[in-house]
Amino acid sequence: MRRLSSLAAILSLCLWSGSAQAQALIDKGFVHGWNVMVDPAFGDGCLIQTVYQDLSVVRLGYDATQNRGYFTVISKDWGQIKKGETYPIEFDLDGEKFDANAIGMKAAGIPGAVVFFTDRSFVDAIAKRKVMTVYGASGQEVMAIDLAGTGKALEYARKCQDQQG
């Protein structure tokens, strides 16, 4: 199993914490099932985001303030996650497993978890795979994400980031 490095910098979660510093995302278009956006709360870092019918949200982006990536899953299937606490989770990308520590959060009352990482090969792995399954701390499946179109959306997110400087 590969290990994703994560940081417990709770202040960087200001977008989801309701902080006065939180600013609205800036829409840059829709590509292959993903919205490409800029997040002023993360130093104008670009991201891709998709929202599912059950209101689950998946976000993969760049935190320009800390020079790191992040992956967020907001889903009622997380269970009793507490904001700011750290949880061990697992990602399965077509059979390749990644362990990570996620930071609990809440978005509109729905539990979520965010993983910060500096290993760029994780993003490349996501772009090349078909399905990502996310497992919570107790081993429960939180969500299986169809990654079709993700590689193309990430290309647009990289172009977006290049434009941000």
C-alpha cells in the first residue's frame, strides 16, 4: 500500500468551516462530468468538483497557499465524523490501495473528509483509473467514484492553474 502524506492544518479548511474568510468558488466551466473552478480560499487554486444526486460532493484540487493537493469527499455515508478530527481512510484505485489520514469536516451539515497530499503521482493515478472506492475508518465503503472523464477534467484544471500563475 502507498501512503499519502496529509497535514492537519485546520485553518486551511476555512471554506467549509463557515469562516468569514471563505469566498465563493469561481466557475471556469464544465468538462466531462466535472466543474472546473478556482477557490480563492486556497490561494486561487484550481479544482474539479462533481455533485451526485444524493448530494455527495467529490472535489480534487490544488491548495496554492501550501503547495499541495487535496481530495475531498462529502457524503452522509461517512457516518459520525467530527469536524477537525483525524481519521485513517483508504482509497482503492482499480485495485491499487492508498492509505491516508483524513480530516473530518461538515458542509451544510453533511459529514466529509479531506486529505491533503504532496505526492503528485496520486493525481496521475486517479487520471488513469476507472473507479476509485473510498473506505472510512471502520472499513465501510463511503463511495465508489466513476473516474471516466477525470483525466480530461484534470488537464483543464492544470491549464486553469497555469493561468492563475
